[in-house]
Amino acid sequence: GNSVTQMEGPVTLSEEAFLTINCTYTATGYPSLFWYVQYPGEGLQLLLKATKADDKGSNKGFEATYRKETTSFHLEKGSVQVSDSAVYFCASSGSARQLTFGSGTQLTVLP
Amino acid sequence: KAGVTQTPRYLIKTRGQQVTLSCSPISGHRSVSWYQQTPGQGLQFLFEYFSETQRNKGNFPGRFSGRQFSNSRSEMNVSTLELGDSALYLCASSLYDPTGYNSPLHFGNGTRLTVT
């Protein structure tokens, strides 16, 4: 079955630092890939997605590129803000019509 | 446009009791999925409903069940509660995409269930 391995947290950065959160997946076929973000006390919000190899998803300064050769979908942002502090989840979908999530990475950005 | 609404936000139940959680999807979304979130197991898929029919089910015991109504609203039920059922239960709605999840999920804020 599908699985998603995500960089262990927590990650603590200073404001304006560069962010990378690693994500790799295993799947049969070619899943769609997603990054979701969860703020305290809330559900998950879709941050970005990519549906095929070499696609780049982007939103709010965050980017991730679907790399089939390395089965990766790493999340990056050039300059983080305090408001980016949250838990980030990488996820993949497949023909089973369900999302498989990584374990989540807690990001804290200090002013 | 209103988002996914889950009620109640918090529940406290005793072992052996049963509980029903409710989810109202975004208007126009006919697919509703449920996920369980715990610190130990993370996010795990429970089931998905479309057109009042369960289309997919995760690896949970039969104590976990659900249903969907003609207006796409969904409920999930957990019978004979165990301490390990304490979790955040998240509902998500989407446009139905038979090929997979190209139509993204929109999550509610969840129901926090505590079993004592």
C-alpha cells in the first residue's frame, strides 16, 4: 500500500529563514501529492498539490515539486513568518480514493 | 461559502457508551470522508461516503460506522467506546472524483472525543 515518510520535527526557525520539510512516498502507480497545514485547534487546510511528475504546487510563498525519480515532494519556503507556525502534513492519494498522511512536522517560527 | 461544519466540537464519554458525530459538507460537495487523528497513530482514514453509499473503508473495527443522508450530511457512530478511541475526528468534503483525489479535501475543525 501507499506510505508517506515525513521529516521528523519539531523544527524551529527564526523569522525570514529558509524552510525545507522533506517528504518521500511509496505508492503503486502515480499518486497525487498534497501538503496540508493544521493550525492549533483547527482542521487541516490544503496548502498546495501536484497531480503528476514534475508538477510544482505553490501557494502563499510555499512550493513543492513532484519528483518521480526520487519519489519526493519536499516543501520549501524562502522566508518564513511567525504566522507560518503550524503542523505541516504531506499526503498522497491513490486509486483507493483515500489520503495517506505523513506523521506531521511541527514548525515554530520565532520573531 | 460556509466551510465544513462538525458538531459537537467536544465530547466526553465513558467506556462502553456509544457516540454519534455529525458533519455538514460544503454546499455542492457530495463526497464526505472521515479521519481519526491521534498523537500515536497520526491521521488515519475511516471511511468515505458518496451518494448515501459507503465507497471506501479504512482498517477500523466494526464498532466504527457511518452513514450519509440525501442532503450529503454525514454522521459517524462509535459503539462500545474504548479508551483508545479518544481522538480528534475530522470530517472532510470534496467534489466526487472517481479517479482519485484530484479534487482536494476540505476539512472541518473536528470533534474532540475523550473517553474516560
